[in-house]
Amino acid sequence: MTDRRGFLKASVLGASAVALAGGAHALTGASGTNKGNTGARVISTWDFGVAANQAAWGVLSKGGNALDAVEAGVMIPEADLKNHSVGRAGYPDRDGHVSLDASIMDADGSCGAVAALEHIAHPIQVARRVMERTPHVLLVGDGALQFALEQGFPREELLTPESEAAWKEWLKTAHYQPSANSEVRDYGKTGMPGGKDNHDTIGMLAIDANGRLAGACTTSGMAWKMRGRVGDSPIIGAGLYVDGDVGGATSTGVGEEVIRNVGSFLVVELMRHGRSPQDACREAVMRIVKRRPAASKDLQVGFLAMNKHGEVGAFAIQSGFSYAVCDATKQDGLIPSKSVY
């Protein structure tokens, strides 16, 4: 899939990085501005994106491609047993089943996704197999599991003892209410909600040294959700969208609101028409707020975007959303996003 590589390489290498202020910070060190070649770069949502970016950068820094980088990157939180909103340690649905959603997309529009997938630790790898080895984009439920097993992925029990204990604690009240910056609530020994380290999705966007873009998004979804619920993460155009001629976007927060607005596609289309990544993310957020002004005060949605020149922007409904950045000069940055409230 190299038909656009030459064009993208010429475009990116000839572009100048722009200092991104007010939630769209420059990603090139303390000076805040890089007026030279942007080169390879990877960005991702939330604090667990820092470690994910490191894995992705391990691919990019060696000249690897963006698609391999985002797959390797998001596998880190998928495997993290302390992360209860992504991957194998995710909190279950209200019936005690851990189900995972993921999507991956390349610069030329190739994409694959899985939803409501159980018993497979790395849904992002299965999503890529859907993209590369089937004529389809999205496989769900038992069909997704059947495909994964046929592809040689091991069947595993994903409900960890810690997640099971939290679920049993939740069952005492069986009350579900998503909260801003955390689609899950962390029930410890006291049974009180915590959630400071429980966000939701990891969305990742990367541009490699050849100027090729790719993105990935993966989650275990809302804790205590109804069985079969699927959010925005595996929906191409909602939780993730990449166009090599323009840029890419990903989302985080309450997926139903993102789906209603086809959020990530909207951000990319706004960039296509000349908006900066920052302005495009802000406009997508404001459309959600304008449609549901009362509801938006109690929910969180955030968008993160990068255009083909490597410029980055983010915006959210509520404060608290942050994103991680990594390039040749900045390895561990975490940037707070601007927000409506």
C-alpha cells in the first residue's frame, strides 16, 4: 500500500511545524516551536499514552511504518493489568463478561475493526487481520471470536480477579452513571468510587519518516455496560478516521455522543477544508454541546487530531482530558487539552 507514499513524503518533508498553543502545544521541546522538518511523530490519548507512545516510537525511530507503530503502541495498555478501561484487565459488563473493541486504519483508507470481542487479549491485532485478510471492515461478537481463533490467537479468560471483585462490589447497588474523564468507577475495598486512573479509550495517531499516517483505537468500553453495547472506538469515522491526504483524528469519552456526530470523520473533514487540528477538534466538540446542551454538562467527549504536516490539536467538553506526545525531541510529554467547561 505505497501508492501515496511519494506524495505524502514530499508534502510532509516540505512542511514547517507550527507552534501549537492553548491545548495544541508544539511537540518539540522547551522552546515550544520547531520551524524545521517535523519528521516522525506519535500522539495518543490520556496518561497511559506515554508508555504506549514509547512502544510506537521504538518502531518509528528505526524507520518503521506508522501502521506497525500504532499497533505496537496500543498493545501496551491492552496488556496492562492495572488498566481497567482498555484490554484484558478491563472491567466487565453488568453480566460479568469482558468484551473488547478496537479499530485500525491506514493512510489509504484500508481499515479493520472488531467489536464485542471476548477471550482475546489483543483486539487491535485481530482488527488488523480483519483489514488485511478479509473483504470486510468490522466483525463482531461470536463471529469476531471465531475469526480470531482461526487466525491462531489464543483463547483466554480476560476477567481478572481484581476486575471480578470490582464487578461483585458494583452488583451490590447495580447503579451505573458515567462520569467525566472516567467511563468506569474504581471500586476498592471500601466500595467507594475512585477512578482517578480509569479513563476509557486509547486512541493513537502516528506519522512515520516517509510521511505516512495511521491510527488505532482500542477499549474495553464502559464498565457495567449492557451486554452487547458497542461504543465509538471500533466504528470507523466515529472513534477513528485517517485520510493520508489530510490527517487523522481519534476520540475519547462517551461513545454514544461521538457516534451521533460521526466525530472523528468530522474532524478530518474540517481539516480538509482548512481548519487547524485544534480548531477542527473544537468545532466537533461544540456541535455535540449545541445539540445536547443540558446533557453535555455531565459528560465527557474529547478529540485528538494530527494533520499530514504533523501539527496537533485537541479539545474536550470537560477539563481533565490530556494527551501524550512523542517525536525525535520529546519523548514523554503529556499535554492538557483545552475544554468548554
